[in-house]
Amino acid sequence: MMSFFYTYQSLFDHILVNSMLAMSQYVVLRAGVFSLGSAGFAALGAYCTAILITAAGWPPVAAVAAGALLGTAAGALLALPLARLRGVFQAVATLAFVQIVLSATENWESLTHGALGINDIPHVAGTGTLFVIVVVLVLVLVAMGRFSLGRAMDVIREDETVAVSLGIHVPRYQRFAFILSGALAGLAGGLHATSSYAITPNDYGFGLLVAALAMVVLGGRTTVWGALVGAVVLVSLPELFRVFAAYRNVVQGVLLMVVIIYLPRGVADTFIATMRDRRLRRAAARALAETSTPPEPPSIPKPGLPVSGNQAGVRP
């Protein structure tokens, strides 16, 4: 068992980091926001963490916290104009934000070392640390979904007109979703920098942007479990299909097409909905069986006992 763990330890770390990135994408999609900015937030968090550790000598914990705060601040600034946009306009605007961040990381050579990236980053975020952080984030997001905040986001995602008629302030919740998405992605970027020894601008390019969106589409966008399942499947896929390594993108594309056509809710969300429906049907069947129980038959007197006039059918 230990040999298996050490063999695939880097794969486990990659899955955990991408799970946080998928959670960042899940938060905005749950609030009805079509944002593609998670890759840009992750790049800000990663480069902030790496620069503070290698150039400024900051402790890794403080550097990762600073990266998460930078992602949060970027999400807050981006939320101000983007909360007024809808649909494809949000996607284009966030895509432009990612392109701006990537251009800065490639051309600001005095700070980011350009296309060569930043090397010799201490490996301080181990598998155990990443696992604990992911568990804490999952618990926080699950708890958020059980309160009014999560319910309001669900209503906004389904129909903004209905949300407004219920008195829900849609821009406020969408701004919060942007800020939380930036914090999660910034944290994911900082932990990626401290678990991979080196980072380059290509790590946070168009491929990561598509992967973050694909994880949520594959797993499901209405529960946090969808983000986790999508991250596990898409990150593990190259390892499972190592023989088809040259056609990895083709396999991922075909898998997404199959899921979108036959499981439009996503793998995890479809499974959860199916199990919920089964429980409801069983509960309804039990309730129907209890209400339709036949009445007990009338008692028949035992032989040899005196029969009263009423029991014998004689009117008194």
C-alpha cells in the first residue's frame, strides 16, 4: 500500500490542487455567473507565493496566505464591473482578464523571469497538508449550501427573475461568488507553487482554463461533489490511458461530449439525484402501505363461551 502511495504521490497532489481549482469554478457557476477567471486567479496566487518565498524570503505559510489574499482582491476588483454583465459577456471579460495576467507573467521578466518561470521553490505542501485543506474547504462549501446563502445562489442560477421577485439582491451574491472564487483559486495557485518546485506561465494558460471548466461540467455544477469527481476523473485520465497519451485531449473531448449528451447534470449530480429519487419513492411507498393497511377482522368468540345477545346478532 505504501509503495502504491509513493508511486502515485505526485498524481494525488495534482488531484488535490485541481480539486481546489474546480471548487473555484463551481462557486461562480452555482451563482449563475459564467466566469472563466479561475486560471488567472491561480496564476496570481502562484506567482505571488513563489516570488515572496524565493525573492523576499517569506515563510511559505505567509506566502501562500498572501497569494490567496491577492486572488481574493483580484476577485473583488473584477466583481465590480462583471456583476453587471451576463452570459457570454462575462465569459469574454474573464477570458480577457486571464490573458492580461498571462501577458504580465510572460513579459515582466525582472519579476517573473518570463517564459522560464520561477524555479527552486521549496516543496512544503505535502499530500497530507493538501488533503486536510481540501477536506476543510469541502466542509465549508457544504455548510454554505445548507444555509440561505447557498439557497439564494441556487435560485439565481435557475432563474434571476424569480430571484429578484423573492427579494434576492442578485449582484451582491454574484460579487460574493467572484470574491470566493478568487480566494479559492489563489489558494490553489499558491499550494501548486509550493508542491511542484517550479512554475511557468504555460501552467496557467488556456489548457488550465478549459480543464477547470471541464471538471465542473463533467462532475456536476450543483454540488461540491461534482467538482471533486470531475477533478479526480480528468486528472487521473492521462494515467489510466497512458497508452493513448498522444490522444489525451481527444479522449477528454469525447468523454465530455458523452457526459453532456447522456448525463447533462454531470456524473456526481446525476448519481446524487438518482439516489435521492429512490429514497423519496421508498418513503412514499412506505407511507402508502401504512395508510392503506386493511382493517382488522371482527373477533369471533371461542367455542364453549356464552354468547351475549349483541354478539349473536339479537337485538336487545
